[in-house]
Amino acid sequence: MERHVTSDNLNEFGLFDKLLATVDIPTAQAYFEKVEGAPVKRIKVKLKVDKLLRQFILIKDFDID
């Protein structure tokens, strides 16, 4: 069964929040610092992870470097 995920139903049943809760913040922080070539504050990491995951889920043709 395929779920037709849209921005409106992305967090249906709290699934997106549960996904975000599984992210290892220090690992994500290291990833973003490597990609951006500059330090990233911990508070910004959560915002960047949220944005990246939303793009990955909602945009079918997503390329990860």
C-alpha cells in the first residue's frame, strides 16, 4: 500500500516527528559542517535536518551528495 505523502499529511499520526526524534544530532551536525565547510550551531542542525528530510520525502527526484 502506498501512502501519497504531501506537505499537508507529512506528519500524519506523528510519523514525521518520530522520524526526526531518531536523528543523531552530533552526526547530523558533522555532516552539515562537512557539506557547508563551516561550523553549524546545534540549534540550526535540527532546522536543517527537518528541511532536508522534508525535501527528501516530498521531492521524488532528490539527490544526496
